[in-house]
Amino acid sequence: MNIPDIIIAVDGYSSTGKSTFAKLVAQEFDFLYLDSGAMYRGVTLAGLEAGAIADGTIDEAALLPVMEPLQLHFRRVDGVNQLFLGDRSIEKEIRGWEVSQYVSPVSAIPEVRAWVDSRLHAFAESGRVIMDGRDIGTTVFPNAQLKVFMTADPAVRAQRRYDELQLKGEKTTLEEVQANLKDRDYRDSHRPTSPLRQAADAYVLDNTHMTLHEEVVWMLGLLQGKFGLLEAPGLSC
Ligand code: DC
């Protein structure tokens, strides 16, 4: 199927499966996948390691000079994009519980958002990109040709996230995960700079009761409808 080189923005609440969905769409339709949340997580990890974030406090004045020279970039490892800090893969650390605790307030700092946005624009230069986050369709790429807004029942989201953390051996309870998601939803949608919002021209994907295959079929239908593509490729997922 001949899909033009477009930017696809995928936004939504935490743990709605945005990255899993976007990765699969990238694979099926040959797009570059970029995870904007990973960039905020990378800045948070660097802040923790430099001591600019500690004991429940974010020292903004100390964090910004740590962030400026950071060499954060994506590199393909075994066919999947991983976030690197210089030559070191930080993919595993940025998904941990400690980074998750601080990333939302870090991402609310306007200077952090401007720094991340400028890098996202550089990474997306090829133009054939699917990027997931909170403000991709509203702020980072308001002219993205296709926008998806993902949502799912909060209880289902918490359970998915909890299962993921359990698999990684992280010691948390379902109640803690529920509280963290609730807190992040609130912070992400109430911050003054680029709050999480559904773009007026976004298509809503509620995946509470959907399989991944059904999500990709939904996307295929959207692409066919939007770009008048009649021929459907065989999906491999
Ligand atoms: O998608 P994620 O959970 O990895 O994102 C981590 C945090 O980064 C999340 O709490 C909100 C923030 N974020 C953001 O503010 N804007 C984006 N475009 C992506 C993520």
C-alpha cells in the first residue's frame, strides 16, 4: 500500500499502549517510530544521576545545565529504537520506577519542553514518522497529517502497567501504580505549558477492549479512508 510520507501523531494518557501501537504501525507501514516520552525520561535519568533530582525535589537551576549538553538520541538495536545517552543505552533505566516518579514534573518545565521539542523536530526530518507523546498533535507537529488520540479505562491501564512492572521485577503494588497513573494524568493535563489535550482533528482510539491486531486494522482503515488507498497490505501482526 502506497502511504505517502506523512507525520502521524499519537497522543494520549499514560499507559494506554501508545508506544506499543505506534511501534507496530511503524513496522507494518514502514515508518520511523519516535518515542517522545523517552526523551523526557532521558532528561529525568540524567538529572537523577547528576544529583539535580533527589529526595522528592527537582532543582531546576541544577537540572538545566545538566540537560543542555546531553547527547540523547535513538539508535536501532535488533530492529528496535533504543534511547542512548552518548554511547550508552539507557532504555532499561528510563522505564524504571524511579524515573517514572519524577518524569511528569520534569516534563512540565518549559525549558525542558523547548529542548526536547527542538530535538524531536531534528529527528523527524525524514518526514515519514510516527511519534507518540502527549502534545505531538497539538504542539510539536500541529500540522501532522494524521492524529490519533488514545484512551482506555483507567483500571485496565493500571493493570497493564502493573503487569509490565512485575515482569521487570519492580517491587510496586497495584495501588501505587494506580496512584502514579492518576497523578501523571492530572499533572500532564493541567500543566500550563503544552498540556495533554485531544487535538480537534484527532481520531480517538479507545483500546480498552481491543487486541493489538484490531488496533492496527483500525489504523489501516483510517489510512485507507484518509488517503483513498484501496489496496490493503497483508498485516504481519
Ligand atoms: O509516554 P511516557 O509515559 O513515557 O511519558 C513520560 C512522561 O513524559 C509523561 O508523564 C508525560 C511526559 N510527556 C510529555 O509531557 N509530552 C510528551 N510529548 C511525551 C511525554
